[in-house]
Amino acid sequence: MNACLWGGGANGGTRTPDRLITNQTHYQTVLRWPQPSVDNDVHEVNGRDRIEHGQVKEEVAPPQCMDEEPVMQYLSSQGRQRTGDDVIFSWLARYRHAAAAGADAVNGTVGAMLEDNGQLAINATVDAALRQAPAVEFAAYAPLKGLPDYLDLSVTLALGEHRQALEAMGLNHIATATPGGSGALFLAASNFTERNDRVLLRDRHWGPYKGFLRGVGLGWATYPLLPGPSNETTPFFDRAGFETELNALVEHQTKVMVWINDPAHNPTGLSLPPASRLAMLESFMESALRHEHIGHTLVIDAAYHLYAQDPHGWAETLLEVMNQGWPWPENMLVCMALSLSKSHTAYGLRAGALICLHPDEKALTTLRDIMGVTGRETWSAAPRLAQYTFAHLHSKPSTGQAWADERDRLSVMLDDRRTSFVTACNEHGVAINPTHDGFFAWFECNDPVAVAEACAQDHVYLVPLEGGVRIGLCAIPVHQVDRVAKALADSQR
């Protein structure tokens, strides 16, 4: 881009008291305005200066242009960090370009369910319910905190069959409607730790986490996704690494927050078994009990939980610790970030919720108002149409069951693709990471971009992320998974 250097003031000129722009050349060049007419109030002096309305003005030299990045003084330091194309969408664009050119290309880039023919998978029950919604549900605002029936549905989808038992044990809850699961994560990031604090993540996580945190002035710390080979008591959970990093945060912060995407982790498809969920919760509760003046918030990102074999495992684990007699620390909050956009295959309608769990009903009432105000100051109100439609759909046994049947069909499709992929990787000698549920699988490697580029040579398009390559099983039909495994194997030769 050509950048032009101008003399004079910030705009290359000044304004006289009667608002006449002295450096007309600057504005004519940049904005392509027509030349002004010359009248008796403006004339040259010595061929260089001008007299304008009785004032002598020095002519400014023509701009000197050079090739360099624009200065953009108006852009904040935070804005300057938001650069570059999203890596997922850029690799999706490469797939589309190859397919449009006639290549027999494999699309492993997207994070949405596709049918085997490559079309977006749409739950027919949800589609029908949306088309039957009254016009007012399309046009009206939702309440700032969400439609009551939708909020109640969100709690049920989060806790499942364990809801009634948890309520009987004295665990209270609130829900706030959000624009997708991303909105739920934003509410948590905005309210449950102090600026400049760090949030604890696994070292393999969804990339936009960092953007959410950075955008509200937070950083992050990480612990290993997987434990060492000698760990047998807590499969797929590095308890020692988790406790070490948690303790480090407690020593320097007045509030600590942990985000864990489970079950059906993005980007690996990993799901914690019951023993590992229990170990994590015990470690977190022990920390809260030892540090009673340090706020502890555990955020369970349950974006894909309704595609998992054990969708309500965290509710079951909460019930287990309460039945064991664990005292709920006053300084501990558990949240669940839901994405109904994914579970109901309505990604563009942006339907999510943040569920907050705590025994103190008064504290939750205060939180409800805080969440509502945060949403109001950020996105006004979450979209109404999905809230109404999903709540109405689940209010009737017939349509609720029809939705579940279609969701189960998609879950079976995911299971078949995953099983075939793991088998193919074993046959081709590809050391794929443990993967259990949800949309993705993961190949750990030292140079993800090189691996993705090598796969692209075979027209297999995957997503290189920090520490490995994400394989979108949600988009790859069974008959193509062997090609993906072979491309990964070839990339290592």
C-alpha cells in the first residue's frame, strides 16, 4: 500500500478561523475532491506562498509516497493484535479452491457436521420448528437474560437426568442466554477474574480462547493435555501438572479460573473418564478450601457435550462429591458454557447459555443481574428466535424425541467416522492422539504447518494449530478417512 508523507499538521494543513482548509492539495489527493474555484480572496505571493482572506499561507510540498504499512494512528494497541486470517477459515478456503478447480479434495477443516455428501447436516425437526415460529419471534427482542423457558431448558441440557438430585442436595443454579457458546465464555472471562490475571487452560485448546482472554485484559497458563505414561489412576488427566499450575496462580492472584472443554474436547476429541473428572474436581475443591479468600471458578466448556457418550458426566461427578459429604466451598463457583447452536445444528442462530452453580441462592441472584448487565453492554440481547424455537420444541414429547433421534443419528455418524479413522491410522502407522467423542481428532507433531502442507499435496485439507493438526471428522465421510490417515503417514516420510 502506498503511504504518503505530508508536511504541516496532522492532516497536512490547518484550518483558519473561518474554517477554510489551508492545505487543499492534501484533501484533493486523498479524497479525490474536485479543484476549488479561484477567487479574489486566494492568490499567489512570490509564486510559493498564498494570501487567503488576508493571511499569508506557506504552500506545502506535494506528498512523497513510498511503499510501507499504513500508520493508522487511530487503531488501538488491542486492535493491532487482531491481525491475520483465522487459520481454520483460511484452510477451508484452500479446500474450496481445490474443489472448485476439480480436485478430488477432502475437507477436514470445518467445525460443523456435514453429511457424507458434503452438505451441511441439519436436524429436520429443528428446521421444521423454526419455519413454524410466529413472525414476532423473528422480530422481537428477547429479555436481556433470556426467555425463561429457554433458560430452564439450558439447565436441563447441562445437568440432564441429575438435575433433580442436585437440586435436592441444595445446589442452586442460574442461566443466562448468550450468542452461542462463545458468548458464554465471554461472560466468564469478563466477570470471574481480575484484569492482568491468567486463566488456566490445557496446553491443547481451541485457539479463540486466547482472543477472548486477551480482549478483556487476561493472560493464560497451561498444563499438559495428557499425563506421563506412568499415570494409571487418572487417565487422560495430568493431575500433578494441573495442581502445580493452579497453586502457582493462587500464590499471585486473588481469583483463579480454570477453563476445560469436556467432554468431546476441541481440538482432540478427548473426553475425561469418571475417575479423572473426580480427581480434577477434588483438586479444585481442595484448593478452594485451603485458600478461602481466593475466588475459584471452574468453567466447563460443554460446547459438544450432547454428541458425547457421557453427555452429563460433570453433573454426575458434582453429585458424587456432594453425596460423599464434600463441603461446597463458599468461594467456589462452577459454570457450564453451552452451545445449543451445535447440538441443534443451527450454528448461525447463535444460541448458547452460561449456567452458574452454587448453593447460595442470594449470591446467584446477584450473579444473574451481573450477567444480564454484561450482556446488555456487549451484545444487547441474545437472539430470540432460537431461544423460542428450542424451548417450544422441547416442551412437547413428540418433537423433543424427534430432535433426540436425529441428534443420535449424527452421533452415530461421528462414531463410525472416528472408529474408521482410528483403525486406518493404526494400519498406516500414524500415532494419533486418544480421541473419544465429538467433532475432531488430533495429530500431535512438531511442525503442524509442514504436515498440513504435505497433506494438502494429496488434496487432504486439515487445520494446523499450535502443537498439532486438527482433523475435522465432523466433515469427513467414512469412505475418505483412509485417505486422511495415509496422507498423515506420508507427511512423516
